[in-house]
Amino acid sequence: MAAVQDMARLLRLLFEIEREFVCTATTLIYRVGEPEQKYLLCQHVWESAGHARFLRERGRELSGFGTGENVRAELRQLFTEAVMPADGYVALAGFYRVFKPALLAAYRHYLSATHHLADWPSRKLVEEFIADEERHAREMEPWLGAVDATAWLAHLRTALAANGDLLGDHPHSPLPTDFAWESSGRAYAHLATCNRGKYPTCSSVFSLDPAETPIVRPWLVDPKTDARVIRLMVYVWLMMELDAVDYLATIFIDTPDAPFDLHHDLARHLWDESRHSQFGYRQLPKLGVDLMTLEHSLDLYNILVQMPPHERYAMMTMEFEAGSFPTKALVMDRVRELNDFEADTLLAFDRNDEQNHVRYGHHWLPEIMALCGDTRPVEEFVKATQARFAAVAQVHGNRTPHALPPERRLTGNKLLKLAGVA
Ligand SMILES: [Fe+2]
Ligand SMILES: [Fe+2]
């Protein structure tokens, strides 16, 4: 059985690498500014979670894969080091210029080391993952030139070489005496606010005032509001789910000891939110909106990042998502008047995804609470968290002034004009 055990040992390492990538590369998402880049990272993270899941499934068929799913300390140290740069673009370069190529090489090594017929089930998976990794490299390449990361890449390559590469099967070159692990000198901390690059920002896109924000709460549910205005408002709403992308991405590294299935479902949740945001990001320009006039709302990230991860997750699933269905149902009915098949389709999939997210919430909240040492009954905890959110919002909310003056900013009144009703 030595041949089986050798291959199972490699699959195990690949599983740990992919799951640790999911746990740490998620920190890049709120540190890069371009929505397109956030979307791409969410997609890659989801695909990596898929790789890890199938590696575990196949691995468990083989003697020697092991029963637990913990990541060994040497790999965790490498990936924890990779998140450390203060500049998110430097960190991004580390992941995509050092770790992803090393992972691709590891998959290729697996393919050349295993028997094409005896281990066909693994081979099929690994062939697919190689194609994914090659595509990830191509897709991210245009985003990697933003900064000079030379020194950091050399630092990471040194750390990797001391481990004998990701699989540990190359000669281990000892760390130079002046090598210092950034991650043993300080703890990683989330940004106090998320990066939105060149885009204008504000605290919230929701208000009661059509001269202030694009979404006017009472208009959403007012039967007199023109359906074309509702459609524009819901696309703004969907695009601003980018805040969910940014704050959900913070939870992975804050729960390093979570079972893999929890991170798998969070990765799915994250990718769903990035697609919902793309619904708005891609449709709004078609309806005449200049995205440089649409301010990005930062309040939810700014408030939630001040709270511990189980409270962030509770607010997201039990409050924002669970509470959004009645209004979204009304909005869907109104949009249907327009015979806009694409809009109906996007909203229907959004609703279906959101139902899954609330299901995830019921399933995983007790687990995240346990990881954070919270022993209260779930219902009591959620109630207390809602109150805490309100208190934290008093301090950290409403701190982002409108970046644009009212005449340049997308507002409810401007949406009336775009819709041709004013
Ligand atoms: Fe969503
Ligand atoms: Fe959601």
C-alpha cells in the first residue's frame, strides 16, 4: 500500500494548502480597491474551496489521508506570513507570484508522480485543478503590476525554500540568520475601513431624502413609485452588496480553527455576494448610470469590523439577510411590470441565494459562537448583538462624509431623471 499512501500524503498536503489559501487570501478582498478585482478574488477563493473539498473527498477514499482536517503548523506559518504586508497589493503579489505558482507546480508534480490508470480518479481532479490554476494566473496577471513587490517576493521565496517548497519535497535551505518572520513580530489586523480605490464613498446609500442618496426607503415600497425607478434603486442596492463582500471576507482569518465545511460555505456565501454586487455593477451603466457618480457605502464594514467575527456573522445572516425578504419581494413584483426578463432573473437568483445564506446562518452561527467561546443561547446572543451593533454604530457609523457634492452625486432625484419620469 506504500504507493497509495504516498499519493494520499500528497493529496493531504494539497488539501491543506488550498484550505489555508481560502483562509488567508480572503484578506486581500477588502484591501484591493477595484470591484472587478474583488469579484475575481471571490471567484478564485470559491474555486479553491471547491478544490479543497474534492481533494478531501478523494483523499478519504485512500489509506493514509488521515481523518482530521487541520493544517500543519509549517503551512499555516507560511500563509500567515503572506497576509502581513501593510500594502494589500504587495500581499496580493505574494499570493499570486509565489504561492499560486508553487501550488500549480505541486499539482503538476502530482500528475507526473501518480499512475495514470491506478489513480485515475485523482488524476481527473488534478487535471481540472491545473486548468483552473492556469486560468487564475491569467485572470489575475493584469492586476499584479500596481506596486513593486520585489523585496516581499524575495522574503516569501526564502520562507518557502526553507520549507522545501509547499510540498516540503525539495531540499530545505536554512533561513538566513537575518530572516525575521513578520508574523511573529505582530498580529495581523483588518483595515479599519475597506479600500474602494478611485470610487467616491459615503456612509450609506439609503436615506429618506431623494436629494441625498440614490435609495429612498419609502419609494421602494410606495405603489406610486415608477417601476423603472424601483429597478434602478434595486440595482444600486445589489451593487452595494460589495459591503457584504468586504466584511464577510474578514471572518475567515478570524476563525482559523473552523471546520473546513464552515469556510467552504462562507466561501460560497462570499462568491454569491460578489455576483449580486456584479448584477448592479454590470446593469447600472446600461441604464445610463455613470459609476463614478455612485458613492460606495462604507458604514457596514466600518461598524462590523469593530465587532468580533461571530457578531459580524450574526448581524449579516440573522438581521440584514433574514430581514430583507419582505421588501425584496415587493420590489420583485414591481420590477415584473417592466417585462425585463434579465432583471427578473437576477432578482430571482438573488432571492434564492439569500434563502441559502439564511440557512447557512442557522447552521453555522452556533459553531462560530463556540469557536469564539460564546455560550449564550443563540436567540439571546442575536438580540444582544443587535443592541451592540446599534451602540457601535453610534461611535463608528456615519463617519464617512459624502465624497461628492449633491449636484454630482447619484441621488433619488437623479434616478427619476434617468428613468424618464421627471
Ligand atoms: Fe446578496
Ligand atoms: Fe446574502
